[in-house]
Amino acid sequence: MTPASLRNPASVIQVASRPGGSRGTGSPVPLDPAAIRDWAVNESVAYSAWGGERWTHGRWSIPGGATIGQLLLYAAFGASPGRWFSQVDPYAPDLDPRYRWSARMLRWGSALARVPMPASEHVPVDAPLPIAGWMAEVLRAGGTPHLATYPSSAVRVCQAAQEAGLELAGARFSVGGEPVTPARLAAIRRAGAGATPRYGSSDAGLIGAGCLEPTVADDLHLYQDLHAVVQPGPRAERPGVPAEALLISSLRPSAPLFLLNVSLGDRGTLGTRRCGCPLELRGWTTHLHTIRSYDRLTAGGMMFPDADVVRVLEERLPARFGGAPTHYQLVEEQGPDSLPVLRLLVHPHVTIEQPEAVAEAFLAALGDHGGSGTVMEQVWRQAGMLRVERTAPVLTPSGKIRHFHSRSAPDA
């Protein structure tokens, strides 16, 4: 079996989204308008439950097929965003031309369909004040601004607003693509805003939406009309698939991929409970929460393209700075300010005079591959996420050295 074997032969490919790939470069996933239409029905019901019919929508993310798919989804149920913010400049000369042309063609197509989309505006990760200003302006006009973005990006917007003295009380965020933790939610709430967690993937589409009576930070209702989710349990646990792994099967004929007990690399808690929130009353009675990845890392909403990163860790860095492939490791953490931190561990046996040179070489090597690698390089460079640490790579309980390791706090 290959990812291409799972593709729905009835899908009409008009937009392609490329996932990061937990064990490879990732295969393009076709986004058929029929699938987007089905997802939009669920989103419309969820937004109605949250009271979002009159929200003023915006999106802040990286450019690409996944973002375009989300913009089309919003438009399908009458929630076209008023502002579209891009964390990377799609017109940057070192970025693949497909990014700027896809943004242009989306605007042209939306104009012909008389459902106009906004132009993409470049707002770097480390300078979110324009977004905070837009949200504050909507609030002053008596509206409710709603921004769909990553949890750490929402934290940055709220911190920028507080530093600038802008009032965000009543603003709303939809957050996904990274762990939604108590610390990140607390940082958003300190600015007076609220946040609703989301769960989805390029492979499966929308999977769940935030509960209005949550027991934990990322308590979600499973879209059980779109997907079935089961877990192996202790008896079926095996290497690479823990007992708490979320195994997803697609239920709709419009699904871009036919999934049958497929692991997306995530684990979590799955069960049913009576919460009494409007989403339960609409029939979504299964809950998901404490969703964390077990075989991949994400930072700033970006999943690592493993094949490219492994090549840099095993080949490029040892060739330039010396040492063995096992002397370099990438570690994901959540900093004290609730923002993501990536530490590049370099074994003390490797002689390095300037640690910052290693970080620069790592980021430059990512950008050399073009495409999503260049997007990742620019986002991580702007956000200052990567830090070099002179220490031995972390071992697993079985004594293995993984390329990636997560040592986040318990709530992360």
C-alpha cells in the first residue's frame, strides 16, 4: 500500500494540499469541492452553535493548499474571511511561484463566482500587531472578530495587543495545528479573548470541533458523521502504534482519501460523556481530548517534513561541523511564555566555535529544498524558534536516539 493507493478515484482534484509526512515527504492530497462542501455543512452547524453567524472572520497561517482549502470552506457556508494574513510573503522571490499564483487565482476565481476573497497580506510571525489592530478595530465598531490560526500564533497576537494597550475583550480565536494546552489558553484569556480548539489534517480533513462545556483545554466533539475513530488498546499495542493511537476511517463517499484504521501519528483520549452543549444536542456525542503527536513534531503550526529534516541532521550538519549523524537532534518544547521552542541539540564531542552558525546552517539547508522547506525556514527564522544547545541527544527508554524528541511540559 502507498498513499496514492488510498486516493478516491472519484475525486476531482482542483486544490492539492501536501501534508508534512510523518515518515516521508508527504503525498499531495486532492481537495475535491464535494469534500469541502460536506465539511462546510459541519462547520456551519458548529459555528451556529458557537454563535458565530455574525462574526467577522480572518485567517493567519502559512500559504499553500491547506489554507486555500480552508478559505473555500468558509466561503461555502457564507463566512468568507474579511482579512487573509500570511505568515510568509507569497511574493518573496525565493518562494516557489505556485504560492503567489495560487493566491492570485483564488481571488480571480472568487471574483468570477461573486464571492470575493480578500488579498493575502504578509504579517510576519514576530510582528502580529497589525492583526491585533484589526481585531481591536472590529470590536470598537461593535462586531466580533474571529481569527483562525495556530495556538502559538494566537498567543502572539494577544501578547502584542496587551503590549500595545489594545482591548481584545470579546474577540474569538479558532486554534489548531499544534497542541492546545492550558498555558496557551490562559495566555489568550488574559487578553480577554476566547479560543475554540479544532482538529483536522490534510489527509482526513476536518475531524472535530471544540466543546462548549469542556473538561480539558482541547476537549472536542468528533465529527462522527465524517469519520469513525478507534484505538488499539493495550492488547493490540505494537511498536510504532501505542495503545492510545487514534485510528481514523473515512465514512463519506466524498472523502479525498479512503482511510481504514489509519494512524495520523496522533494519540489522545477517546470516549463519550454527557456535556449538554449545543454540539452534543446536534448529534456529536463522542469526545476527543489531550491530542498529542507520538511520531512527529510541529512548531508554529508546521509539521516537519521528516525526509528533509533527517537529511539535514544526518548529512548536512555532520559534513560541515563534524561528528556523527547521532550527534544532532531536534527537540520540541513549550517555553515559559507558552510559545513553541525548538532546540537543536549538538553533542559536546562536536567542536563548534559559534553555535549560532549551526542554527543558520540548519535553517539555510531547509530552505535549499524549496517548497514547504522554504516556508518553514522563513517562519522559524522570523519567530526565532530555533536555539542551539550543547548537550547529548535524548535517549528513548530503549536506548535509541530519535531525530526528533518532545520534552514539553505535562500540559503541552
